[in-house]
Amino acid sequence: MDDPCLHNLNLIHHRINIACAATGRNPNTIRLLMATKTVPAERIKIALQAGEFLIGENKVQELKEKFNELKDTPHESHFIGHLQSNKIKDLLKCSVSCIQSIDRFEIAEKLHARLTFEKKEMNVLIQVNSSDEESKFGVSPENAVALIKKVASLSTLHIKGLMTIGLFSAEENKVRPCFRKMKNLQQHIIKHKINGVEMDVLSMGMSHDLEIAIEEGATLIRIGTAIFGERIYPDSYYWKE
Ligand SMILES: *Cc1c(COP(=O)(O)O)cnc(C)c1O
């Protein structure tokens, strides 16, 4: 039997198209990242061979394990999890093209030091805590500009935009303001014209809220459950220290 992810991917593209049509956006302006935590490499391969290209992992260990198995299947990979400084070296061995989760200067500095040593550079997004929940990582919207100015001074890091995990709520009127806050923050940062900072990427929207995120301006959505099914680990395993 075909892996259900194939059918699910069709559904996701359908949802993207409908959300875009509703807001007059071109679906080609939305990138789909498959959030692949807990998903075995064989299943990721199936989705990649069906025409997907971008994947994201949360844990360096897990990324490393799958990296070898996926290296002959064309794809691009981003790191979307909480980054710890003792994992930077390993992370840089896994050919990620972007780290979406820079949320404090200390980790940016350590990443910069290692990249300098390896004569490499890295695209990054600044992770913002848009829902004001203690349990979420990310710089507060109030402190985002200051952090971005500092990170922009590190020559190996190229800021491309913002990432957020929205509020988990079935109530749309609570979720939407988080995403709107991100769009406003993006515009605010653009006005600051910080040297070397690009703000084209707005990474927001997951399985349950991708439509709202697209309506509010997401350019990259990160989808796990709605493609691969429910995970056995609770998200807290990935989102807290
Ligand atoms: C797991 C994860 C996602 C995808 O979440 P789903 O609800 O399964 O679609 C997106 N972003 C991050 C950072 C994640 O850890």
C-alpha cells in the first residue's frame, strides 16, 4: 500500500492553494518544509521522491542519523529545533542550508566562532516568541530588533527572516494575532534597514494553522503531523530543554 504521506501531501498542497486563492497570493510564493522529527528516513525518502524538497529536523542527533541515509536523495534541509552550543559542531557536518531557530546572541556568537573556524557561512532566521508563552523558545518581539542588530554584526551569519511557533489554540481569534504580530515585526525591521539583514522569509504555520499563517503573510510553512501522522513523542520533548 502507498504511504499515506503521499495522499496527505496532496491534501496539504490543496490547502495551500485554497488559502492562497482566498487571499490572492501565488502558491509559488509559499515554501513547504516537511517537519520530519520522529519520521524514519525511508518515509522521508518517499515524500522527497514524490516531488518535495525541503525538510526540517529539531534534534542534531536525529538529523545526523538520517543525514547519511538521505544523502543520495536530492533535498535541502533546515534546522528548526532549539540549538545547544555543544551540538553546533555536529550540526555543521549535516549540510543544513539554514538554521531557523536563532533566538539568543550567545548561540549566534558560538555558531559564528565555529563557522569562522571552518571558513563557512550560514543562513539563519530569528525565532520569535509570538505567543508570549513561557514554554516557547524565541526572542520576545520587543527585543527582536536589538538581537537582530547584534547578530547582523557577525559576518558569517546571514539573516533571511523570522520564524515563529504560533499559539496552540483552536480559537482562530487567538492564533491570528500571533502571526499578524510577526508580519508587523517584519515590516518594522525592514524599516530599520539594518546592514546585511534580509527579511524575505516568514516561517510560520503548522498542520493546524497553516491557512491563518498564509493569510497573514507566511512564506514558509512547516508541516509534520498533517503529512506523516501523529508522533509518539509529545512536542514538549522537542520544545523544552
Ligand atoms: C514539529 C514542528 C512543526 C510541525 O508541527 P505539526 O503540528 O506536526 O505540523 C513545525 N515547526 C517546528 C519548530 C516543529 O518542531
